[in-house]
Amino acid sequence: MSSSRKRSHEEDKPLAKKPKVSHYGLYNQGATCYLNSVLQVLSMAPELHDRLDSKSRTTDKDLRQVFETMKVGTCGTENITQSLGIENVYQQRDAAECLELILSKVSPQASKVFEGQLTYVTKCSKGHIINEETNPFWTLPLSLNDSYDATYSVKRGFEMVFQTKSYSGDNMVYCNECERQAEATSGCDMETFPQNLILLLKRFEFDFSTMSYFKSDCCVDVPYALQKKDKTYTLYGMVNHYGSLRGGHYTATILSDEDKTWYEFNDAHVDKVEEQPSAQTKTSSSAYLLVYRESLKDGGFSPPDKHLPKRRKCPKWLPISAGRGVGD
């Protein structure tokens, strides 16, 4: 066959169609942007979907229904607000508190996707353990007050959580084994790594000079990858807060796993992010919640754990924030 006939046959072959990627939003019931932004981030977490038990929990069933409906069109959230016990949909609320409310309502195997454990240990200079406790967490709070720079570094703030602190002089700690005040060190370590890591940027703090809460609008450098020991986490979702402490609006910025493109979810409206990231960090003055997924060395992501241990009883959950960032 001549090369010209061969080219002719190749030209007659239909071109392979690229899969059409469509993402849909959620209707705002009145002031439920805080809920919509959280649901949009959770909708992009297939690890969570695989663990929802539609037979045993109402919240699991309603979440699954919302996620399935969002695949074909924009949908409402009436059922999920009812199962979460949200009675006044016109009341502005905090997205971080809404996220923890959802995780507390779903079945334990589903919330396990976001659960980690931190161990705090205080030792005297002779190595005696003064205090040790392990607490679970769903969201890891980072205080923006820890930065002395104009722009807060999330990476540095994350590393500071695990820095060792020393106690000496007037700040020495009493050691029962030494039977006296002693120099000591305290540190925090990640006892159990979550499959998906959620960082809470504490934009809402209490000012003791004015005895009132305030919102910090400082810019933060958000890294697209975080490293802790041999674990690497890759950013795939952000919940943003715009406005003041007393009122504002939430949106979500999420990386689609289908076409590796970032999208902006603003209630019922979904648009591609105009400037797709090309650097290792993103500067933002609105980022509030950052959601990372554990990535494997080969570039893939960790698969769901099919054999889940029962949740251990722990004394307390870490607080999510000092104040509330309400949004409509």
C-alpha cells in the first residue's frame, strides 16, 4: 500500500473524543455558603465516598445522595441540613465548625479518612516523663499570630507545631520523680497520620486588649505540598472566607482529579480558575481551610484502608478555632 493511501485511511479514522468534565454547584438555601463550600471539598474526596454507610447512618445516606446528584446537575441541600440538625438556614455559621459537625455525624469509618493523632510529651532534663497524652484531631489549627513576617508561611507554621519547647529559669516544671522544679522540654509528634490532612488557619482570634474577637486578613503562602517524616501531602481543596467577622461569604477552590484543573465553587456557580497554579505556593488573603491528600512515592494517592481499627476513646478533640467566621 502506498504511503498516500495509508495516510488517507488514517485521516478517515474518527478522532478520540476527550472526556467532558462537568462540575456542578449547590443551591444556597439562604445563608448556607458555609455548608456548600465544605460539601464541595468533601465531594472531591473519593476516599470518603467509599466509606459512607448508607444503611446505618442518616447523614451517610444524605451525603452519598448529594454527591451522586452533584455528578449530573446542581442540587439542593435540604436533606443534609435536616440530618445535621441545622434548623435556621438563614443563620450565618462557621465553615470549620460545620466540617467537624459533619465528621461527627457520619459513621466512624468515614470520618477516619480525616482523623490523625497527636502525642504531647513533656520531659525533665533527666529524661523523666512529666506529662504525656495522645489526642485525636480532624483539623489541625495554625495560629497566624506565630508569624513575624508580612506574609504567613503555612509550611513554617505547620513545622512549628512539632518544634521542641524548653522550660528553664522561672518557667521550670515540677517533676514528681525529681521531687523539685526542673528544666524540661515539651514536644508534639504525629502519632497517627491522617489519610487526608486538614489545616485550619485561625483567622478569627480573641484580642484581650479590646476583649473581642477579630478577623485577620493577612496574606498566607499556601504550599501545594507538605512533608512530614516520610509522608507527602498534596493540596486539593481550599475553603475561602471573604468579608468580616460579623458577616461574609464562603467559597471553595478545588483541584479536579478528572482533568487536573482547579475550579472555583461559589454556591451554584462553578468556574475554572483563570490563572492555574504554576508555582509551588499560592498566596491568599482568604484561605481558611486547607485540605491535603497523602500522595505515594510513585505520584499516586494512598488507597482506602479496607481494614479499619475501631476508634479508640480519647480524652478530647483538639479545638478548631478561637472564634467564628460566619458567612452567608
